[in-house]
Amino acid sequence: MNDQAIMENLLLTTKGVCDLYMHGAVESSTQNVHKAFDTALSDSLCMQDDIYKQMTAKGWYPSQEADAQQIAQVRQKYAQMN
């Protein structure tokens, strides 16, 4: 397994952990439990951001900016739903 594949797996796993912690915080029945999930979520989001930044720096997570026409099309699509 190469470094890129390892980082992709780390990113996917961290995203999944964030999802679990978020649901734990939402569903928690006491303030102490909520705080524990909230803290874990915050830590995991920081970790996810670090992984993303490292992958982007190496060119392993390419992204593109949407042009004005694409943004206008999406806005129009969702404006019609209301």
C-alpha cells in the first residue's frame, strides 16, 4: 500500500469517526456525555483538516473552483425548489 492510499484511508476513516461523534453529540442525554462527544468531534475535525491539507499539498486531493456560471445554475436549481 502506498502513501497516497494510506492517506486516503485515514481521511475516510476520520470522516466516518466525525460522523459518529456528531451523532453521539446530537443523541446524548446528559451534558457530560454531550461534552465528551463534542470534544472528540472537535479533535477529529482538526485531524481531518490536517490530513486534507497534507493530501492537497501533495496533489492527492485535487479540487477545482466552480465558475460563476456553475454557481448560478446551482442557485437557480435550488431557488426553483422553494
